[in-house]
Amino acid sequence: MKTYKILFASLLLAQTIAAQIPERPQTPKPPFNYSIEDIEFDNADKTVHYGATLTKPLNKKNFPTVILISGSGAQDRDGTLFNHKLYWVVADYLTKNGIAVLRIDDRGKGKTTVGPNPKELTSLDFSYDIETALTYLLNRVDIPKNKIGLIGHSEGGVIAPMLAARRKEIAFTVLWGAPIIGGLVTNTEQNLLALKKANIDSTARQRFAELHRAELNLYSYVSKENLPKAIDSVFSAWRLKLSPQEIKSLYVTDNMVVGQPAQTMYMGLYNIPWMRFFISYDPAKDLSKLKIPILGIIGAKDTQVSADENLALIQKITEASGNKKVMTMKMTDLNHLLQTAKTGELAEYEKITETISPLALELITTWINKQK
């Protein structure tokens, strides 16, 4: 009798665990009709060791190859996020359709080491990581050297033009959910969305945006020593313009806004090198240098990166620079991961069974295969 009780309890436990693991039907499963090679390589000065996977079509020679560039935050090569294997799903689809894909563990994940000064790292440092991967591919005899491109997701969509502007070997690039409007505007918009969720009215939100943009703008030209005084000066001038209702809505006191001291809030952001670079760097400068084919793709329900603003800016910048090989696409009902979504909010990502829309995968794949 005791045996049956243990067996029954084990079955219940297994059912409970299974119920907790969301269904992810797009996660690749063997057998695979392409080659899979786990590889390792180092940067030039041997300070960082990288782990990666290269998937390559079989029985094909003149194929394109892409390097996947991840979004912000350390991620493994599969892009594991909310039980989704986002970058593995992308790599699987592309490789089945004749495109080789190199996906890399970010620093501190998988087999990639952290390297020196991890707290000082910025998007610029990560661009050199991807450049190391490019050099690795260029040294392989089985990779066509004139058909190597980039797919940059989110922050990766800022890193991609940064690298392509300095390495002429890049043949094309896909900018997926890329904040080309820059970190200052993107961060401001993300904060406004948070205030909206907190039921703060639109007028007060716009007043906060004025403060936020002015404070973040200080990062570009004010030294750290002079920043506290500059923060207080901007805050004081801004506070004088507020109505009593706006003061109440934003919880403003002599030195606080939305429950935080202004100096603590903005010195805190400044003291994060990654954030300081993100806010100060203008992606438009590197994007304007590119003459290669570019695909810009953003979901219409992306709540992290504005589709309309960023796609319009990609078109504006490239038209002004004379690049006529540009296509932009706002995809209906898709979020920042290009999942089919209802709200597009972060909390929804894990609830969605789909890892990435098949329509998005088909668009990216077809576009890459059309590049000469």
C-alpha cells in the first residue's frame, strides 16, 4: 500500500511540475536538418572567452550568415526569457531556410566569461564582443565572407549600426525593436508608461517628462562633481512652473518627485556606466553612415520601444544619408519580442505560448535571402 501512495504522490508532483512549465511549441526539437556546432573563441587580448553556437545549412555553399545581437541584460545564446528560447527559435527557423546563424552567450552567461571591470561595461564594449565574433567568422573557410550580416534585438539594434559603421565587411543588418531615438527619449517614454499605469493624469505625466529629459540631458555635458548642483538647479526651476494639482499628482516636495529625492534618482542613474552611455549616445550618427541594406522591424504593440517614432526616424536618417536599401515594417499586434500580444506589456510575455510570430520570422528570412 505504501508503494502505491508513493507512486501516486510522484505522479501528482510530476503533473504539478508539468503544469508550471508553460507550453512552448516553437522550441526546436531534433532531428535537425542542419549542422550544429558549439564553438569557443577569445578576443584579441585574451581578456574575454566566448561560448557560442553556429547553425549552418547543409549542402549549400553561397549562404548568408547572421550574428544575433541580444537585447539589454545578460542573456544566454538561446535568448532564454520567460521560458522562451527566443534566439534559438530564430536561429532554427533561419537555418532551416538557408541562413547560417551565430548566437553567442553574453558576458557572464553560459561559457562566456565576464571579463575585466564588469560594472563599467557599456553598449560600446558589447559592440567589440560582436566584432570579435565577426572576426571569428571571417577566419572560417566555410563561411562566405561577403554575406555576413547582423540581427540586433532591442539594445542589439543600437549595437548593430555601431559595429556596421566601423566594419565594412557587414553586408546587411536587421534592426529589431531598436531604440534609434536614443536612450534619453526611450527611458523617458518608459517612465511615462509606468506613471500612466499608476493612474497619474496625462498633464502631470508631461510635466514629469519635461523634468526627466532636462535632468538626463545633463549627463552629456556636466561633470560628476558638478552634477548634484546641476540636478538641484534644474529641479528647482521646474518645480516653480507646477500648478498645485501637478505638485499633488507627482508627489512633489522641495526636493522630491514621485516619492524619490531628485538628486538620488538622477545621480543613481548617472552612476551606472551602461545607463549613462545609453542616455548620452546618439544612434543616429552611426546609422547615417550606413549604405548597406537595412530592415527595421518593430511590433505595433511594443511598449518598450515606440514603433512609430523609431521606424520613422530610421527612414528619415537613411533617406537623408542617401541609403535607398532600407525597408521598415510595423507589425500588427506584435510586442517587443515580436510575439502576438493583447497588451504588449512585459507581464504578458510569459503568458503567451508563441515565442515569436511566424509572420515576423518569414519577413526577416525572406528579406535576408533577397540580399545579394
